[in-house]
Amino acid sequence: MPFTASPEKTAQLLRYLFEEASLGIAVEDLEGKLLLANPALCSMLGFSKEELCGMNCSEFTNPQDSQDDWALFQKLRAGLIDRYSLEKRYVRKDGAQIWGRLNVSLLKNSDGEPPLVFAFVEEVTDHKRTEEALRESEERFRLAAQAGKMFAYEWDAATDVIVRSEEYARILGEDKAAGTTGQQAMAKVHPDDRERLRAAMAELSPDKPYLQISYRTVRPDDTVIWIERNSRAFFDEQSRILRIIGMVRDITERKQAEEALSGVSRRLIEAQEQERARIARDLHDDVAQRLALLAIELEQVQQNPSVRPPEVRNRIDNLRKQTLEIVNDVQTLSHELHSSKLEYLGIVAAMRSFCKELGEQRKVQIDFKSHDLPTPLPLEISLSLFRVLQEALHNAVKHSGAGHFEVHLWGTSSEIHLAVSDFGGGFDTEAAMKGRGLGITSMKERLRLVNGDLSINSQPKRGTTVHARVPLNSESNLLRPARIKSDSYGTDRRPPA
């Protein structure tokens, strides 16, 4: 038989539910003032029942959420809605902030009394924190994937459908709205890599479920990129693939860097062989022949008794001059290969001597200045900067069309700088950096070995400046010069005097 209760029993039951409910319950008037509050709500907000009753709900609501709540409350008062719900933040008596899920309804009295508002609050702070942590984790993953140029994917063997994270569209150049199947993805793999990928996937098994492979894929705009795929396959009891999950990373820049490094190594070897060939030609075609001619002339002087003493002196003086020229040329060649001055007298003496000799040889003016250098300077840094000077000056003298050059070497408390400037026609630095010439490449590689870097500033008809910067190792026992004021070269860099 149906349950029936007297009004007293019903009132007693409602009071029990009100008092024992785990949800916070409040009865409010149409202004939002609390008339009743149950123990759960008091415990949730940290107020006593006496404190809560008489307070307006806005007094313990986060101000940022109060406006949205009040707008809905106004619609409730106007009869536009009879209930509403939202998640909002509450401020406890101790100032702590919690999240609650609020459900509000309007109870209209039939006896002419003003309507009452019932509010039910469920605390969802832990749930909101979990959601926030999940969002932060997803955002970190998204940022990491974006920075690493990678995306996650899952392939379902039964449907052949691939589900991917949103970064794939930017990497693969595809429309996010377009679905992709395994067959379509395989068709976009570069023809030269397709069979290799198929063979690698065919080798997947429950004992070997992991796949790591790099291959090329063709984007919709026909550009080709390199991707690296790390995957794991899952199998059923019959060892049939159910699905594959994994990460795909764009490694195009890495591949290009590897190819560029390979090209640099190849060109450096070629340059080394060309330099050896040049030295061999200089020794064979120039120095050896000049020495042979010198020997012949000496023999003629020895075997010709009719030559008078004045003529002998003149010929011997001429032979002496030829001998000195050969000695100077051999010394210059030796100096190009290995500077003994650099090793025994230091970088300043070696650079000054090189500038003087090159200027005299090429009939140009080369001004050299140095200041604030720490001593002693590590030999590897000195050698790298000396080679950069040789390359930069040779290029400037050969290509700039200028007759005046400036070389400046200076130090700071943490760096060594070398600037080689000319006042010639200038050139396109971007094209030169991307070109296949070995001059800039060799300078950059030499500086890279000592953690240095190279910059080139060139403007048409305003000349060129090659600037090398090498940091000083803090562990090196170097004497530090006083700090120099900053300037256009950057913080703590002093311009050439």
C-alpha cells in the first residue's frame, strides 16, 4: 500500500533531510538574503547558522562570479525562468576559495505569501582542481608538441581511421576538418620510402610491438618534409594488430642540418686537397724552378773564367737578391700554413705582422689596432681568430675593390672580439651565408670550435665588417681587463678605437 504521512510526519521528515543532507541548502528571499541554512552549507562556508542567516549570498560569492549569478537571479525574480544552475566560486569565512555547483529554483506560495528561493550547493573544488590540472597538462603537452613540431596519433585497424592531435594540420599542411585513413596516409609517403615503411610495419609483432622510423612525406602543396615516427602496436589473442598509437615529429630541419654538415665536411676536404695542390704547384712551378735557375747561374759564374771581377760582383749581387726573394716567398708560404710568431710572440704580434706583410705584398694599406686583451690567451682561441683574420683579409683584398682596410682586436671581461673592415662595394650577406663558398663556412666552423660566432655587416658602396666574437672560458686562468661601457656592438662590448 502507498506510503502516507501526516503533516507532522512530513514536516519532521523534511527537517531531517534539511539537517542531514550532504548538499548545502539555503532558503532565500527575492533579494538573495538567506533565511535558512543547513549544517552542510555552514560547514562548507565556515560560518555558523546564525552568521549565515541574514547575509546576502553576494557576501560569500567571488566578485568575478557574482555578476553572472545575479543576472540569472534577476530572471528568476521576473518569472522569465523558474530555475537555473551554474558553477561558481565561494569565499569561506577564513578567506579560502572553493568551487560549488549551484542549483536554484523558485517556490511560489499559493497563499499570497512572497515566493521563496531554494538554493542547493554541491562542493566541486576537487573536481575543478582535477579539471584545471588536466587542462594545464594538455596545454603543456600542446606547447611541447608545438615547440617540438610533433603530434600524437592513433590508428584503428578495424576502421583504418587515424585520429591525430591538432598539431598535425600545421606540420602536414592538411585541413583539420578532413579525416585521414591509413591508406591515404601511406599514399602520401614519398615513393622512395614507401616500401621501406611497409616492410617495417609488417615486422611488428607482439614480441616486437615498437616501431621507430624516419621517412619523407609529401604535403598537399607538393613540398617534401622528413618525419620521425615512434609507435607502439597492440594485438589481439591471434596476434592481429588492433591499433597503433604513437608520436610523429617533423625532423626536416635536422635532416637539412645533417645534409648541410655533410656538405660542409665534403667541401672542407675538397678545400684541403685544393690547398695542398696549390702549395705543391707553388713549390714545384715557382720555388723549385727559381732555385734551379739560380743553380744554373751560379754554375755559369763558376765555369766562366773570363768574367771580370766587377761583373762577378754584379751577378752575385743579382743572385743574392733572387735568393732573398725566394727565401721571403718560402717564409710567406710557411707563415700562411703555420705562424711561429703566433705560437711564440702571441696573437697581437702575429696579426700585426700578417697585416704588414699582406699590405706590402698586395700594395694596400692595412691598419691594425688592439687593446684590452687578457693575457695569456688560450692558443686555440688565438689560432681560430688568426685564421679568421687571414680568411677575412684575403677575401676583402680580393673582392672588395678597396685599398684601405682596418683590423681591430679587443677584449672585454668575458669576450674577445675581432673586426675586419673594408670600405669597398659591399655584398649580399644573406646570399653569401647560403652560398656554397668555403670562406664564410670555414670561418664559422673555426669559431664554432671555440664556442664563438660570426656576424657580417655589409652595405652597398659602404663597405663590409666581419665581426668575430669568442667567449672566454671562466675556468681559464686569464687576467680580466676592466669592464668597458656598452655601445652599438652590444652589452659590454667596446667598439674599435
